[in-house]
Amino acid sequence: MHFADIRKYLGSRVFWLFVILLVGTSVAQASVSEFAANLQQIEVALESIDGNPEKPAFIKAADLDGDGSKELIVSVFAGSSPMGAGFVAVYKLSDRSDLRGWKKTILPDSKGTKFPNAATVADVNEDGRLDIIVPSGFLATTPFNAGQISWYENLGANHWKKHDVVVKQKLFYHHVELFDMNGDGIDDMLTVGERLGATEVQYFAGKGRGVFATRPVVIYQNALGSLPTIYDVNQDGRPDLISAQYFVEDCAAAWLENLGDGKWQKHFINRESGPSIQLSLIPNLISDGRAMAVLANHVNSADKPQGPKEGVFVMPIPEKKSDIYNLWPAKMISEGIKSRPSPPMMPQGAPGVFAWGDITGNGLIDIVVHGDGDPRAFLLEQVSSGQFETTVLIENVPQGGVEAADLDGDGNLEIIVSSYEANKLVILKRK
């Protein structure tokens, strides 16, 4: 199949990703900004362990073996495309005093996963050990029915066993929440299946001991997006669903109200910020005891100067119950994030995903943001309650993910940045 045929078959919005992954890109050298007064780059990044991290994307830090030290779960795109695939790697620190010494394990049977996405860590089979759930697929694989959800059983001693929940789906999946959706006392797998122009909010009913139905219960169509969160928005005792929204373009973010008896109602949160990649509810964000919604859109003002501007927004959950059902006021808290112009048939967007924690040690929650189409990563430092200042952390890391975690046990959070386009996996540490 020639490139022209592939482009005609997949469509222009899909073809750009296929080209990047099939052809590859040269490895760019990451560099640290002048913020080095507070942060320093670990000179030997994780990719030096094997010489090639093979296009790392999503990152999750978790203590998988209960030894008090967090491992890094990295979803690796590698050769992901309609004709190639990636895998999932677990990096374990050999000595907590040296952030350069990591042992890499590829999860068994994860090779062949096309676009492994954001991992969820949970005790799926209730045996007391933390397992790993990996959803997968993306636009380029939609015509090939490559959407998949699998979980990897933790057998102990860094041994794992793969279990498939669903495979060969036309929809693709980015994230899974483990929660009892139907009230039978058994956790289910909640997710949003996506394709260009459409979504389905689904759950795969749990049957106990890590077994799940292979046909989903569809909660709602054409609502929510890649990274759904379960939260009782209206405080009525029933769990609601909330997320950013990208592939269905009627809003930037929405929530689904749980009306009971399997009925749900969609409410818009934001319709001004443009297609968006992530909405997360951050507890006590500005030290007032309230959870606040933080939204990252995913737009390109270079391509569309009259459209929404790239940014990260904070939206307090309305305190008055009747206001919850209206649009929530949004305030941009980032500065200077801007997507690079899109090359022909290769659309770009910024910002990307984010993580949070007290990065600077001032007792306030900061936000770490990947630029994605802006080839930088940023720190939104909360310098006083509700006041954020934007700093460039690192350059030349386009298209990737971020995580914040205390990896060496010194009480300070490190920042982990990936770039699948530049083939980088980097740790930043406070001095």
C-alpha cells in the first residue's frame, strides 16, 4: 500500500500520525531552561539504560511491589501504526540514592499493543497486589479494529500475566477507571471509546476475581473524552462522570449526571476553550478545602488565529447547586503555551496532558504540563493561593507525557517527561 493510498484510506486527520510513526524522526537533544536555579536535569536519562526507549508516551508512577519505592510504568508507542505496535515497560530503581540506575522490564505479551495509552494501577483481582490496566488504540488504527483493553496481573517478584478484556474494537480507549458502576458490589471497568467525531461512554461489568464481561454496557453516546473521572458533582450520593471532550466538538468539557436506574444526562461545563485533552479535579488546589476542575485544551492558534488560544484553565465547581448545571466560569492560569504550526497533513495541538503536586516545596500545589504540539514542558508554579506563574522546564520534547512523583524518597517530587517524537524519557529533580 503506497502512502497516497494510505492517506486516502485513513483521511488527512489520521494520516499525519501514521507518517510520523512509520517514518520516524531524529532524536532531539533535550535541554533545561533557566529554571535550573530550582531544578536540574538528571544527566543520564532513563533511555540510557537500553540506549533507546522506543518512543515513550504516557507515564504512571506507582509502588507496584510495596517496597516503598515507586516504579515507572511507561506506555511505549514504538512502531505503533496500522502495521506496527508498541509495548508497556516498567522501570524499577535499583538504588534510590541514584536516579540513574533503572532496571527495565517489558510486560509479557504487551509487545504488539498498538498505541498503548494511559495505565491505571489497581488491585483488579483483589489478591492484595497492584495490577496494571492498559487501554489502547488511536485514530490511525480505527479502520483496522485495533482498540483493546487488557490488564496485567501482578504475580509478585516482578512477574506478570496478561488478561484481555476486549480486543479488536473499532473504538479506541485511552483510560480506564475501576469502579462499581452497577451497584452489585463488584468493580467494573469504566472507559470512553472514541473515534473521529464520536464517543461512547461504556463499562465492562465485573464478574469478580478479575473477570469482566466482553460486551460493554453503553451509558451515553457522544459525550466526554479520553480521560474520564468518577465524581459526585452534584453531591446527591450518586457517582457522576466528568471529563474534557475532544472528538465530539459540541463543548470543551462536560459531565454526565447519574439520574439513577441507568439513566444519565449530559451537562456542558465549558464551550469556549475549544477541543480539550484533559480535565482533572484537584483536591484543595488553592488551599481552601475545595476540589477544583483544571482543564487543558488542545488547539492551534497558529493554524486558526481566530480560534481559542492554547492554555490551562481552572474552573471552581460552583458552590450553588443550581449553577452546577450551567457553564462553569473558567480562568486561564498558563502563559506562553503555543502550538507550532501544523505541517501539511500533520495537525498539531497544544497543550497536552498534565500532572500536579507541590513541585517547588512551598506548600502549594503546582501543575506540570506537557506542551505536546508546543515542543516544551512547563511548570505552572502556584506562588500564592490561586496565583500561578508559567516557567519553561525543558525544550525539544514534542508529543509526550508528564508525571510528578517522589522517586528517591527525599520528600521532594521529581518530574518525569517523555517525548515519543524525540524519543526521550527524562527526569528533572530539584536541587
